[in-house]
Amino acid sequence: QQQRTSSKQGTKVPFHRCLESAKVFPAVVTAPPGPRNTAEYEDVTVRIKGFASRFSISESGLHRPKIVHCVGDNGVSYKQLVKGDDDVRQDLVLQQVFSAVNVFLDES
């Protein structure tokens, strides 16, 4: 069984082929650039080149978010959380807090 997604015109395409006609690929939001001494970040954006053909559904959460894996243009696989009817900014703040705690614990 293939997962499908609807385009703006209402036609259906397989999920893993949804980026074929993209002119500019979206950035991988879970691949933030590390700090640079030069403060030059134009060339470090990792872009989505494709998706894994399968996804899973989280067992937790009010809306049971979908977990997909995308492949960046650097060849690395990244886990993405896809949510409907929910504000993902709260999750971003929590992700930043957990990242800061991880850095603190690594330095301890």
C-alpha cells in the first residue's frame, strides 16, 4: 500500500514523489547549522531531497503525530514530526531547551 498526498489541484501522487516538481527544495528544519566563527550561514542549509517510503504514527500526543524520515541533500536521513491542527512552535521551543540541556550535560 502506498501512502498518498493530495496536491493543490486535487490529484494524488505517491508521498515519496511529492518533491519531484519542486524548483527549490524546503530546508530540513531538524538540521540546524552549528555555530560558525565567521557568522556566514548562506551555504549551510540542508535541503530535503526526498522522503522514506514509509512513516510511523506516534503512540503519544493528542493528535498522534506522524514520524517521517527525509533525506537531505547531504545524504543524511533526518527524522521529522508531522502534526495536524497543532502549533509546532511549542515543540520547537522544547527542542531548543532539550538541546541546551544536552550541551550542558555533555560539558559536565
